[in-house]
Amino acid sequence: MSGEATLCSKDLATVGAALRWGAARLARAGIAEPRREARLLLALATGVEPGVILGYPERELDAAAQQLLVPLVERRAAREPFSRIAGRRQFWSLDLEISADTLDPRPDSETLVEMALASLPDRRAALRILDLGTGSGALLLALLKEMPRAIGLGVDLLPGAAATARRNAATLGLGRRALFLGGSWGQAISSGWADVILANPPYIITSEIDRLAPEVARYEPRMALDGGPDGLGAYRELVNEIPRLLAPGGIVVLEVGAGRADPVTELLVKAGLVLRGVRRDLAGIERCIAAASPEGRPSR
């Protein structure tokens, strides 16, 4: 039975009543932290900050907000992530648009940004950054924010993702330093162009995708998840391109799934790159690998 079927007028009459109804509906759907999520959805429906919801529970909820809230709660009850409902995600303090063609960037991926910055001690260097499989542009735009003289190119197989990343760059005031293209990895890019390569490629084993949380399995673009029968298919393609794309002394930083650090490291070393290190995320999982061309770090 849907939440709408049991609604009566008093359920949504005030902010407090609507919050109680939303939390109960989400709890029945098995959503963790239902009250917090109901508050976020109510804030989205009313156009106010979430903190305001708690401060004025007695405030009447107008009919327009009521009409907006109910379908939002039902979407979340169907396990659509809040970030997808809102169409936005905070990443590295950046407010990013996301779309059906982009992954929802998660905090674990900030580990890649941290590792890239740690590998590039001169943040004012005029480097060229290449983001392969750019999605929303999160990784590239985070690095450009920290490196004011760098320029970047993001490539994604899905044209819709490249368009989303382009809008994000413009909104963040980074559009003059970032270019986004639709295409397959680095096939259309000149040899030796990149001082830095970033990538968060698909790494979920195909047979495991449907067993992931519904928020991921149902709503993330499958192409951005599917790493093939062993989760390494995209990495094999990447290592065929990376040595050609890297400038002398360039570095590459790759995100990897749990348990994938060793096989991905082996692929990079076999391709002639020098391992720079492995970095763990906040959960202690080996999440990122940095490697470099044999000449060392970028000197530009």
C-alpha cells in the first residue's frame, strides 16, 4: 500500500505533521535514518534549509508544498537516492549537478583527489589534467579548484555526462579551464598530453551488480558500474592508453574497488609505470593507486 493511499488532510497540515508522516512512510520502506531523510525531502519541497524544518514544526504547510512532498517521499520509498531526487551532490565542498548519465560521486572518491594532490606538491604548477570517465566532472573540477593554474579535459562515453560536467564547470566558474568531450577513454587525445590522469573506472563484477543496494543497482548508470566478469575490464583498456597519454614525468591516480589494488597495480607495472603508492579510504579499504612514468614527477 502506498503512503498516498493512507493520507488524510491532517497528516500534512503542518511542518511537524508532514515530517512525522514522511518519516513513518520511509521507515516502512526500510530507509535508514527515516526522520533525517524526511526532513531533507520536506526542505526540498518547501525550498528552505533543513535546519528550518526543525525550528518551526507548528508552521502550516501550504497546498503547493504538500503536493510536492508526497511524490518526493514516494520516490525515496522506492529507494531512489535523495541526491538523485534533488539532482545534486556535494563533493569536495563543490555543489554538483548529477544526471541519469553520471555516477553519484561519493565521499570515498575524495580519497582520489587527496592522493592526487599529495602527489603534486606544487599546487600552482601549470599542469594539464585528464579525467577519463569524467561523469559529473567531480574529480577534475575538485583538482582544478585546488590548482589555479591547471587546465583540464574530461572525457566520458556518455554525451549526457559530458554535458552535465560542462554545466558544472560553468556554474563553478571553472568553464574557461575545463573542456569536456564525449568519447571512449583517451582515443582521440594526443600522445603525451596529460601531466596528470585521473580515473574512477567501472569495477563492479557484472554478476554482482544486481545484488548491490537498490539505490545503486537501480539508479546508477550500469555502464559506469560494470567492470566485466572479473571487475578489471576497464583497467585493462586504460593501461593500454595511459603510457601513451602521459607526458614525461606524468602521474596517474586510479580509484579501485575493494580487493582490486593488487591486480590493478600489477597491470600498471606491466605497462611500464612506476608505483607511487596506495591510499586507503576512511573505511580502511585500499581505494586509490598512484603510478608515474619512469622519468619521475611532472616538472612543468
